[in-house]
Amino acid sequence: MQELLTAVTYPIVWVICAYLLKIESGLAKLLISLTAAILVYVLIGIRNSKKEKSEGNED
């Protein structure tokens, strides 16, 4: 699930940069899209880690 959301984030942010923000630089779109995808991956990992810790404390 984590990898799927990361893979979906990349093209969505690319389209947002291209059409809504009107960024013409391919390098800028690449960096922004990759940063967003990595951020999503890290945030989901942190959330899953906290969830596992809280479930471990209940046992």
C-alpha cells in the first residue's frame, strides 16, 4: 500500500506542477514530484511505525 501511494503521488504532483502551477522547467517538476513522493512514503512509514508500537503496548 505504501509503495502504491508513493507511485500514484509522483504523476499527480507532476500534473499539478505542469498545469496548475504552470512550472515549465522539467528539472523543477522532477524534483518537486520526487520530493512529494518520498515525503508520502516517509509519512506513511512513520504512521505505520506508531500504529505498530501502540498495538505492541496493548499486548
